[in-house]
Amino acid sequence: MHISEGFLSAPVLLSGGVLTAAGTAVGLKKLDYDRVPEVAILSATFFVGSFIHAQVGPSSVHLLLGGVIGLLLGWAAFPAILIALFLQGILFSFGGLTTLGVNTFNVAAPSLIVYYMFGKMVRTGTPRAAMIAGFFAGALAVVLTVLCVAIALIGTEEGFIKSAEAVAIVHIPVMIIEGIITAIVVRFIRKVNPEILEAPYV
């Protein structure tokens, strides 16, 4: 979800920028460049999915696909999401460039967390366990992104508490939808090309 320009304080913007720069550096260092097409496809998918949105106060509600991106890319989620948000910012002024670091971190960090939490079960568990893990990966990625957005808003001004609560409430359906989508993607990939799930761990 995107936080629009003009809402966040300079310390929050700077912190988000530094954290995103560090995550992107690690992601690029770990990235096998044979997998660049895969990263590009997922970046484009995020670009399209997150562009269909509805404004809610200083933020917006839309599909995030953080669980899918995290499970398939690992640390490469940072550069993939950064590129998508950058293009949205310069082409459509969606989200903006000053908030690029914060918005990238808010989606990429949760993607990385679910990568570590559920990746092993998705790769090596039974088909049913993998689907359950996929569901929770997708749902938790949304929950953690909402939490990151709330911290960024409240860290700027306590008056944003109501806005943070509104963002959390409207993302409850998104959490369920993303969980279902991620579970379906995991099931499909395990059937047709399970090696893709192994790639971030090689």
C-alpha cells in the first residue's frame, strides 16, 4: 500500500530510504542474474496489481502480492518492488518519489519475513501443508505491511492513529484474498515447476 507524498516527516522518510537502500543492496548481491527475468515478471505483476487501488486517507488499498513475491524471490523482493514503485511514481505520480523508500520497505520487509517463516514448509512440506503455509504467508505479509504503514504514520504524528486504524480495517478482506491467491500459486508452482521455489535458497 502506498503512502502519498506530503504526509510523512523527514526522519521517517530518511529511515525508510536507508533501510530500503540496504535491503536492495543485499538483494542485488544475492541475486543470481540468470533469474533477472523472473524478478522482472514479478515486479511487473506487482506494478499492475498494486496500481488498481482505492484511496483511504493518506494511504491506499490494493493487492500487494507480498507473500508470492517473498516466497519466490527472497531478498530480491527489495529491488523488484523498488523498481515497480519507482515506475509508478515517475509515470503516474502514484505514491511519489519522496516516499519511495518507505513504501518499498513497507512491502518488501514483510515479503522477506514470510520468506524466512514459511519458505521451508512451502518447499518441503506435504501439498496440503504447503498450501496452508502459502495462505498464511500471503495473509501475514498484508498484516505486517499494514503494521509498517501504521508505524510510519504514527511515527510522523500521533494524529494519524485514526488513519492507521482505517487502513488496517479496510485491508482485512485483502488479507484473506492474498492468502488464497498465494496458496493457489504455491500449489500450482509445486505441480508444474517446483524448482522455482528452491531458487531463492540456492
